[in-house]
Amino acid sequence: MKKIILLGSLCLLPVILPFSAKADIHAAPSTAGQLMNQTPNPSTSPSTSPATNPPITKIDLLAAGTGEKKQLRFTPVVNSRQTSTLTLRLDDKGLAATIPATKLTMEIVVTQIAANGDISFDFTYKNVDIVAEPGIPPSVIEPIRRSLSSLVGLSGAVVVDSRGQTKSTSLRLPQELDSSTQQIFEQLSNSLGQLYAPLPEEAVGLGARWRTSQELNINGIQLTQSAIYELVSNQGNVLQLKMLVEQEAQSQEVKLPTSPDIPAGFRVQLRSFSNQGEGEMTLQLGQMLPRRSILSSRSSVVLNLKPPQSEQSVPMNQELNVQIILDSQP
């Protein structure tokens, strides 16, 4: 069993994004690339999935801050547009080769503002690419790039409240979209809420701190995520925030995605998972996604692998560094 198959399924955890799947550079493209091998037919009418309700986010104010205190609320206007590029860089000391970075470009358009302040917006994936970094041959880059292109043009709709808490997500799925690509698209789209900071109910001043917490299910893995935000500045409704993020998962069996590369009966036991990250965010309240956000995290994963027709498990320990950079225009 190639290392890429397992990591393609499990490395969603540190950042809750499917494109954190790593590749064995000398063996094969990433699992995400292998799975997304059918490009949707643009002439096929898409179907809209039923709106899904996201996990409940609990927000606790830890400190109200000092000076003048204001309620923080998102205030975009209908038809406003925003183009954002998400860059994901991975560093696994256990691999001798360089892991290529992934770039995802999306556009969001605000479609409605409800009387209660709820914000509806559409999103479309405009481009997904692999960064051709030094030391990675084109023979590795190009197959991954071609397979990732199946995400381009896929879209959906999200409803959030004025504090940035996601209330529902619905996806527009081409009728001929294969099930593996659909699974990755759904996970990525449902993770949009991780890109902006939920805001506290109370009025706050400089130095305010609040904590968010969620119980999440990522590809069948139950984990707890918490984040602490600190308001560093608030000038003209442009917020500067610092953030600390933690994720933990207890011992559990992992249900791997369906793939011809994974033999029936192959089992993975997650023994432990922990992730700690820190970063900064520039958030303009007139837009949904940050102007810029940088998050660096370090994760530790302990696994037991059990191949089919085998009574013995193979242990695997992994240490992974992840950097996520989000830049938005305008």
C-alpha cells in the first residue's frame, strides 16, 4: 500500500481541506488527483443538493477588551463580489522529496441580505492548480494539475448570519460527477466557514478575546476544534485579529473513501491526532472572506494500519507542518 493512499484520506484533519493530501513524489500523484479523474460535462445540467446544516459553533467571550466597545457584524451588500486565492503548503520531514503547493481560486457573490441580517452568497471554483516548485519534475506536476481541473466551475450557495456563523450550504452537482470527486467537493465546500472568523454577540473593544468550539466529522473522523481570536485593531471596520487553533481526535477506526487503489478489507485505526496552529487575519466587515489570512500549524498523527488477510497491524507516526495563506481581491 502506497503511503499516498492513506495520507490522502487522513491529511484533511490539520486544515479541514481536502487538498492537503500529500504525494509520494517518486511513486504517484496525490489521492485527490487520482480520485478526480472525470471532468464534469459542462453541457450537463447540474442538480442542487439539499441544503445541509453545519455543526453548531459555540462562541464564548473571554475578555471584552478596553476602550470604546462595538458590536462586530458582517455588512456586505447585494451583488458585491470577491475573488480569493487559497495557497496550501505542506512540509513532511518524513518525505525526502518536496511536496508541491496547491492553489485554489474562488469567487463569491452576495445574492441576498435578509431582514434578520442573514447573508446569502454563491461561490464558484475558478481555478485549482499545483505550484511548479524547484525540484519537482513536470511528470509529477502535470497529471495532478489535469486531475484537479475537474473542480473548476463547480459551485454552490451558503447562508451565514451577520456574525459569520454558517447556517446552511447547498451544492450544485453535475449529474455525471463521480462519487469520489463529489465527496471531495462536498468536504471542501462545507469547510468554507473555516476561512472567516465567527464574531461574538457582545460589544467588544481592543484586546477582546473570544473562543469558538465545534464538534466536527471529517471524512468519518470525529474531532474537536477550538480557536481563540484576539482583536488587535479596529479601524474603519477593518479588523486585525490574532488566532490560535487547536484540533484533537481520540482513538477511532477510520473509514477510508472508496477507491480502486484501496483493497477491500484494508483498515486504519487512528490512535491519536493533535494539531496546534497560530496566525493573523485582516478582516473587512463589508466582505465575507478575509483580505488576508496566514495560519501555520503543526500536527502529530499516530496510526495503526492493518492490510487485508493480516492479523498484524503496522504502526505509523507522522509529523506535518502546514501553512495556509488566503489573499482576496478587491
